[in-house]
Amino acid sequence: MPTPRSSMTAASRPRSGPGRTYIGWRHKVVLPPPGPAPRRPAPADAETLSEEWIAGQLDSEKRTNRPLHFALVGLVLFALLCPLLWTLRILPGSLALGGVFACTAIAAPVVFALVQSRQVMAARLARAEERLAEERAERERALHEQQQEHARRYTEWQSAARAYEAQPRWYGMTVPPGTSAVLVVGGSDAGWSALLTTIGVSRLREGGDLTVVDLTGHAVARELVRLARRCAVEPRQWVLPADLPRMTLGTNLDAGQRARILSAVAAATGQLEGVDADETLLLRLLEVLGPDVGIARLIGGLRALVTPEGDAAEDDPALALLTEEERARVRKRCADDPGVRERAWALENRLSPFEAVGTRADDGAYAQVKIISTDRASGETAARVYGTYAVAALSELLETRAPEPASAGGRPPRARPDRTRSVVVCGAETLPAEEVDQVLTAAADGGVEVVLMFRTAAPAALQRFSEPDCLPVVMGQRGGAEEVARVVAEALRADGEGPQRLELHRLTEVIGEAVGGTVSEPDGAGAGQDVDDELFFPSPHTESGALIRNAAAAIAPLDLVRHVRSATAWGRATAQAAEIDTPVRADAEEGASVRTTGLDAESLRGLPSTAALVLTPHGPVLTDTNPGILTLSTATLATVEDSRNTGAGGDVGHSGATDGTTGGTDRRGSSERAPETGRPRIVPPDSTVRADTPEVSEKTDGSGVPETVGAADRLDPEQVPPNLGPPPERLDWRV
């Protein structure tokens, strides 16, 4: 019964700094687009007293004072009439003079009222002018504040736009810490070639060990070989069965380990009965003949059990390898078992293809990259037998944790114990289920990373999808897609994940179609392909003049990018299609370069050759295994979990878009401003910050005095700030 997958987060797991294994790249936009630039506030139209309003006010005043004007005119006329009547001797002079004074007394208040009304109107117009002036000053003050706010928001938007445009789009997808095995189900030769080359990039980058067992017969490791040679590393290759005499794998183990390996090989033909009896018989033969005896002499011991005791069989070359005393000791030690003759005869037939193992081996110098492949003309049964031998021997070596002791001549061990070791088995569906269990157990116990690639939906892989120390990877399915989709759905339900839609980049589809099966064809077989003379006529130097050796130190990332671009078909094809992944400007709309896909059987059948669905503990992630993505300007070796969202929120622009969530980061609104500190220091994920470089923080010890802390105490060692973009533009001295 498979155990449930671990829900432990990446932050809580211990990180293995230099030993991270990349299985592809994940397309992710961590920083959300800032939207369009904020608009500059425009000043409002200037407001003045309109002529219509002033005319209305004056007209209202005239209508109000019209009776007073009429009364004033009447009084003036009456005052003028009184002297006229006196001159005409109609009124006496006293009455005429009294009338004039009376009119004057009555007209004085009327004139005062009219003058006061005019003053009130003038004051009203002045107050209106003052109010408009105050409003105009308030608008100018508000406009100045809006312009200052606009300048601040535009600066934030510009920083967010630069960070958005300069941020990586392709992040490295690594095997989580604590994972001992990667199980790949499905895929084509092109997809396996891409994945194998990407894993090789991880090991070549740090100088680690890589062993590849290719049971497909289709040369899926060809691009890896080219990349290794360009990196000045000479891979050691064995093609079985032709190179069995040159291979020493499994010959330098103890008797018990060799007996188990040979019994597993004998059982690989499908006859699983009597495996323990075969191992016991082989162990007894090794006790008699010695643990270091060759397989040819071991077959001679089996032939001695089949040959009658009185028959010397002088014409038998197998028996000629043993002396009379050794034959007698073999018969005495093993002849007491019932049915030993039949078992010895069957073991002899099954082990006869391996009698030349190690007979013409070289000096056994250490090789950083080792490739064991089967000949495509051997057939599936031969691939199963030879693959069983290679994987069983590797399993026994993985269980040996201690390094090999130095030889008598002072030769150092073959491999450094601090190296990161990876074993990749291509075509693991041809192996017996017992060998798959054995190699997974050895990997978990020995601290070695094992990658098993199954062409079909083998039960040995599907039943381990829920184990916490295994990382399931699903590639394009050709058969059994329904079963794989069902197992994927069960694994997601165990993790609490519901149905999801994953994003598939157009570059993944284009590169998969462009490269196709040319990466696994023989050199020169494809149309338009140049023959790689280095594979047929190996040179001791690379094109740059570097000496090709069996091992090399760690390679700088920029040199590795250059080698991937020039040496592999993936790098060349990706460089030609790089315009598909051109970064989009912050104020432009991103094109339809990403489409969504599901997790059903039909979607799994339609996956491109380099696409891989990785079932991480945090949910499914669609990954591109194409190693050429490393050559893109938008790619980085950092993972999404390593990056930090240091850009502005999504509502910086005028559109007012909200800030999206990113993996491992918190939401930050536009009103929350970051503290005005210096530019953050970019620390590599595998390096440490010197503790003697102090930096001032806002933390105090209670006395009001700031406390000085080291950068290592303030920065999170598990996260790396992303690329903050290009430096600011240089000032023009001509202005």
C-alpha cells in the first residue's frame, strides 16, 4: 500500500546547496504586470465672474431700486415746481420754500438708500472675486499635490515596469530535497534526450558523477555526449554486448554481491522460480573458486557439475580453465543438492553471454560521465538481460557507502565521496520489478539520486506515485493514458488538490516539433544534419583548445550556457526560436504565447515531446525539459521558491489592477511602501554572506539606540532576490 505524499513545504525541508538536480524549466511570471502608466493630472479650466452673472446682479438691483428712482424723480420735479409756482404768484414764497425743503428732506433718505445699495452690490462683486481667487488657489494647491503624487506613483510604476520587463520568465525546476528517486512515465526519444541532457547540465555544472543506463537502443544520450565533450569531459561509453570485455562493472564486488547479480541475470529471462537456489549455487562456486574469479571460470565450474566425474573432457575449453583439484572441490561442495545438474546447465546457458566481462578491461581510471547502452540490434530480450546486469551491479555499488580504498600503488579512489552522484536508467520498463525495487532501495539507503524512465505505464512506477521519497514525472503518453490520468488524479486527491488547468508555453510546442526525433538518430542519418566527426575521430582537445579529460571541475554558468547553445541541437533550435519568448513591455498586452491544458487522458496524450508534468508536494507543475531554455535571456537557474517579489503592486498604474499572488510571497498593496533602505544585496542560493559586513536595521534594544546586525542575520538564506533590472539611464551632459 503506497504511503501518502508528504505535505512538507520546501521552506521546511533541508536544502542541498550544490547538489540540486534540474529536470527542466518552469514558465512563471512572478511579478504581475504593473498596468499602464498613471496619467498626469491636468489643470482645470480657470473660473472667472461671467458677464451674464454680473449683468443679472445689476438688473436685479435696478428692479429693486426702481420705485426709489421714481420717487426721487417725483420729488425733484415737485421741488422744481414749487419755485415756478412762486414766480407765477400762485403760491406764497413761504409755502414754496417749505415745499422745496420738504422734498429735500424726503429725497435725502432715498438718495442714501440708493448709494447704500450700490455699495452693497460692489461689496458682493468683490466677495465673489475673492471667493473665486481662494478656490483658484485651492485648486492650484490640490493640482500641485496631485502632480507630486503622480510623480511618486510614476516613479513606482517605472520601477515596477523595469522589474516586470527584466524579470526571468523561465525558472529552474529542481528535484525537491529529500527525494531519492525520480520516476518518469511516458515520453518519446526526443523528450528523454532533453531530460537526460538537462540532468547532465546539473552534474557538469558542479563536477558531479553521472551514470546512464540506456536500454532503449535509440542513442538518447547522444546530445549529452556532445555537451560533455564540449565541456572538456570525455564520457566513458560501453555498448553491450560488444563492450562487455572492456567493462569491469560488477567484477570487483564480494562473493555475495556477485552471486546476487548473476542470479538476477539468470532470472531476467522470465524464469523466476529457483532464484534463491541459483544464488546459493553461485555463492558456493565462488567460495570454492574465489570471490575474484572471472565469469568464464565460473561457467567452467558449472560445466564441471554437468560433466560426469570420470569424464576429463579435455576438448572442453570451459573445463580447461579449472584444474582437476578445483573440479573435484566444486563437485564435492555443490553436488549434494538435488537437481544440481539441471540447474547448473540452465545457469550456464543464461550466463554464457557474460563470460567475457572484464577480460580486456582498461586501467579503470575514474570517469565523471559513464554511459552503458544496449545495441539496437540485440532485441528486447537481450536489452532486458544486459540491463538487469548493469542495474543490479549499480544497485550493489550504491549500497556500498564507503569509498574504495587506495590501491597498493597509491592510486586514489575512483570517485570522491563528496561528489553528487546520479544514476539514470532509460527504458526501465524492460527491467524485472525486483530490480526496480532493489535500485530504489539502494538509492534511498546510499544517498544517491536515481532517475528511472518508463516508456509505458508500468505498475512498478505507478504504484510509487504516492511515496514521499519519489518524485513522479509524467510525459507525453502513447498508451495507457487513462491509467496514468487516474493515478495522477488519485495522487492529487491525496494531496488535497482539485482539478487544475496548467499553462503550456508555445515555445515548448515549437521546439518539440522542430527537433523531433533527430536527436536520437544516428549521426548523418537525418536530412541536413552534419556528421559529428568528434564521435568517430575523437580529438584530445575541444574547439577552444581545452584538454578533454575524464573529469572536470565545476563549470561556470555562462560557460555552460555557451556550451549548450553551440554543442547541442536543443540549444541551436532554441536560439533560432528565441523571438517567441521575447519579453513584453509593461505597457503592452502580452500575446497569446501561453495556452492552458488539463490533466485528463486526452491532455496527457497531447503533451509536446519536451513537456513534463511534475507532481510536486505543492501541486502539479508543467515543466519544459528542453536544456536549450538555459540559453534564453529570460531563463535563470534560480527556482520560483528562490525568487522574491520586490516589484510594486499591480495597482501602480492607472488601471488599478490588484496585485496577484506569487509562490512563497505575501500580498502587498500599493499604499504599503517599502522601507527606504539601500539596494538589496543579491546573494547566490549556494553562498553565504560574510558576517563581518554589518548593516544597520531598525531594531533597537530598548534604549532607543539602533542595533547593528549582520546581513546573514537579516536575509533569508533560502530565497534569492530576482534580477532588479537594468541600471538607470546615464545623464546627458549636453542638456
